[in-house]
Amino acid sequence: MKEAIDLLKQLIASPSFSREEEKTAAIIFNFLSEKLFMPQRIKNNVWVCNKYFDSAKPTLLLNSHHDTVRPTAAYTSDPFSPIEKEGKLIGLGSNDAGASVVSLIQAFISCYEKKSNYNIILAITAEEEITGDNGMALLLKHLPKINCAIVGEPTQMQAAIAERGLMVLDCVTYGTPGHAARQEGDNALYRAIEDINWFRNFRFPKKSALMGDVKMTVTQINAGTQHNVVPGECRFVVDIRPTDVYDNEEILSIIRQHAACEATARSTKHTSSSIDENHPLVKTAKALAIPLFVSPTTSDMVRMQFPAIKMGVGDSARSHQADEFIYLKEIEEGIKQYIDFLNKFTE
């Protein structure tokens, strides 16, 4: 427990924004090296196999991420100075996903020398917060074949058996600039409002029995050059959370049929995912009375073309918030639950 807390404090104290995780990658690599585990590093991704890795056996991946978002201005203390207070550890990345990182590491240590029916690979990866190309997407090209995975994200140690996808649209409406005093031109901002209202109110015909409705949210907007010029262009961003009843290309096609704006997807690859309820990972969760749920948020599960569950220490509601924290007891319990899960799964 103390070892996990000390490691988490080091990670908090070392800024690790997405694409800037060099310091925390080094901390994790050195920690595992001191255990004589012979870890490997590709860019800012660190991974290591169990001692008796056997390519003839199926492989379980234990994964979490060590990058963080940038702190909000609402922090009341230094986000990079870990503070223990009232049973909490406060600091950026403590909850998302540092607590899962250090807990998975401790669980991996516990089974490193055990011979079982599964190989185990621990991978602590970068760029998760931005779904970057040099995180899990890069590492999977270098790992041995993976059969299934546990993704460490703050879920209160409940098991997400499905996860919505993600598609981000950059939208543009065009008008004609003119002088505001003479009401000249065609206001692109007004045109955008019509489309924004459509995104707000539209409901896709098909509803997923598992995930519910596709969710669309306009999250950013930009228009105009100065107060007295009618804007000739308005740009806005739409965050879309797909379900399993539509693929992303189909969603994009429907949007283009209804909205007048020019809509461009940053990527259509991040589809929703789910795991068969008869998979051994799900059966293990059920055997241990771990609650199952559908996650509304994305993780590196979107990169995985193999069965996976998302289960980790902390609470997603605290992620990306000011004065982010984790309860010390959550880490203690998380380590035990991970170890119990691995023992049951690999027996």
C-alpha cells in the first residue's frame, strides 16, 4: 500500500500532459526495472510481461494511462503538489488514472512469478486523454497477441462491459459578411444557430437496448471578427457518443442529410464496444459479485479489437475536476480487488 501511494505521489508531482509524458514514463520504467522485471518502453508507453510468459497460452492485458488533462484554473492548491488530507490524496491525475495505474502495478507484482492459464502483460500508456496515435494505438503494433484486457479507469471498481464510441465533428456554416449597422450580409452565426438547435433536438430512429440513444452535444463555437461586422463564417464543434446500433459513417451520413453546415469528422474509427456476457472476464466479475454497467465515456478500449472490460479505482465524476483526489482506502481496496480478480480469472 505504502509503495503504491509513494509511486502515485511521484507521478502527481511530475506533469504528464498528453504528448508530454516523458517524466512519468521514466518514473514507471525505473520503478519496474528496480523490481528486476525488464520492462520495455516505446515512446512514452511502458510495458512488461510476466516472468513465465508462454506464447502458447492466451494473454491478458492490464492497461491504464499515465497522461493527464491540463488543470483548470479553479484549483485551490498546486495540482502538482500531492497532498494527503482527511484520508484523501489530492493532485492532478490522482483519480484519472493514477490510482488505477499504481493499483494495477501492485496487482501485476503479485502475480508476476505465478504460473497460470494466462500470460499477463502490464502496459501503462500515453496519450489516452487525446486518443493520440502514439499511445495504445502505437503500442498494440509491438505487443504479442492479446486475447482480452482489463482497462484501468475510474469506475469505482465496477466492470463496464460496454462503452460508447466517440466521433468529433468540425462544423462550418457560411454566410456573407456585411456592416452590422446597415443589416447587410447573411449572418453565418444565425445559420449556425439553426443547425445547433437541430443537433440539440434530433433523436436517431434506432435506440440501443444496451446503450440507449446516440448523444450529440455542441461544445465549442467561434464566429466574427469585430462587433460591427456581420460574420460570414461560423465554426462549431460537436461531440458525438455513438452506440452499437449505428456505425460512425452511418451517423455522419444522417447528419449531413439534415444539417446545412459543412460537417467533417476528425475520425470515424472510434466506434462503440462491448463484450459478450459469456466471456470469462464477465463471468469472473459476476462470480465476484462485481456490478456490471455501460460506460458513457470513452477510453483506450476504442483501440482494442479484442474483448475487454473497463474497471478501475476512483470515481469518473471526479475526473478533470479542480482539486482532483482519490481516497487512500480506494487504492487499498482496489489493489485487493484486482488481485482477487486475477487469481479467480487465471485459476
